[in-house]
Amino acid sequence: MEAILIEGTPKTPTVNFNAQEGKFEIKGRSIPENSIEFYKPLVDWLDKYASNPLDKTEVNIQLEYFNTSSSKCILDVFKKLEKVSQGNKEIVINWFYEEDDEDMLEAGEDYQSILRIPFKMIEIGEE
Amino acid sequence: MKSNENNTNNFELEKWFSSQLLGEVLFSYKGNISPSLITEILETIENELGKKEEKMKIKKRVYNILVEALQNLYHHIDSTPQEKLSLGERFIVFIISKDGESYRIITGNFIKINKVRLLKDRIDQVNYLSVEERKALYKLILNNQEFSEKGGGGLGIIDIARRISTDLNYNFFRYDDEYAFFALHVEI
């Protein structure tokens, strides 16, 4: 599968999906007015990956901000990743949040409670 | 005062707007809403917040609420009443200020009278819930509800409410037989 590489903008995140390495990253801000437009190709891509995933998949989510429109799309992303774990394959979601950003930690915990895939909450110290 | 339905037919937009400019106003706007306006407001406020001696957590909370408040307007606004069209077809009012220890975000927009009841009920319901219940409702909608035809997730109001521990304050001012003016006040 061809990798997805999208550069971030003030309203959309940097995306780096590499099927060869089983490493997926979403990083930055996700606050577009129309998030479906942005996430639909990603969700479709993950759907394909989930039908034949590597033994180990690592997902890094490092968001500074996301809006409620994105929150549903991000859940769709996770639901595709949930499919990966159903075939006895290993998957881990690393949810990064900045030190002191309780809201972002809580957002990660919300997803964790909805989904059946392991989440690792990782605090990033202030630079 | 939690809510107020003003039934007199003499809402004066300019007067109301001026009366809302309290404290240190970081940004105020009256006019059309568009994605580029939202981007501009967000950039400006992010810069302004950057200059403040404030906990990162609070700055991020203000920014998040700002995004939701503006995008709520963008997704749900009704067109402007005919005689006010000179103001812009998708007219909104937006003010963010710092007053004492707290930040205040005010948005205003015209709304068809027949939609007032639904919106009022929705806000009242959210206000009635505790912070924990707001969180639970957020998760329920996140997981169960489809996108609305307007592209919103149906989560804007509840997302704002769960980030503050107080109530969402609002006013509906009757404008004419067809329209009301809806003002939302969020204290952070």
C-alpha cells in the first residue's frame, strides 16, 4: 500500500501513515469546518490496511487541538484500528498530551473507554 | 440570571453590542462569518493569549471553546432578516474579553423564531447536568450520533459546557414576527 503523507496546516494535522512499517501518526491541529472531507480518505485507507495488517501496528496521536467535528472522525479512525486488533495482531495507540493539558488527557481517556484497543497515555514535558 | 426571553419588539442591535463590550476586549466583530474569518479570529486570539500570563490549560480551554463557538455559528446560522441584509447575509456578532479573572466569549446571531424553543431546550438540558453527566452525554453522542446534514457533529454545545463548570448563559431577543436574536455568553 502506498503511504499517506499530508503536511499540516493551521486547521488540519500532519498525517504520516506507513503500511510497510505499520506506523501511523496524526499530529498537530484538527479544527477544520468540514472534517469528513479530510478524514474520509484516511478512514478508507485504514479500512484496506485492516484487512491485511502487519503483526505489530503502532499509532501515535499527538494533537494540540481538535474540534468536535474531528472528534467523530478520529473515533472512526480508531474503529478501523480496532479491526486490526481483532485478528490477533498487536496494536498500540500512543496518546500524547502536553503536561498540564488535562482536557487532552481526558479526551484520550474518553476514546479509551469507548474502544477495545490498548491506549498508552504519554505526557510531554514543556519545552 | 440564566436566561431571558425578551418579548418586546424593539431589540436594538447596536445598543446591545455596545453594552457587551466590558472588560479588556481582545477581539470584537460584527459582520459575515466565513471559514477565513474564523481562521483570522483564531490566529489573532492565539497571539493575544500567548501574551497573557496564564496557565497553558486555561489558554487551551479558551481556544477550544472559541473554535466550537465560532464553528457552531458557521454550521447553524440562519440567513439575516431582509431589512438587515446590509449587515451581511450570514451576520454574526462575536466578542471575546477578559474581565477580572475570567474570560468571556459572547456570540450573537439571528435565528428563526420557530427554532428558538428547540435550542433553548437543548441548552437548558445541558445546563441541568453536572460536569460528570455532561461528560457522559458527550461520550454517548460521540459514539452514537451521525453527522448532521450541515456537517456538525451535534457536539458543539455539550463540548463547551463540559469544559466549564458553570452554566451557559443565553438570551433570546425578539426581533420581529419571524426572527429572534440569540446571544450566548460563556465564562471561562
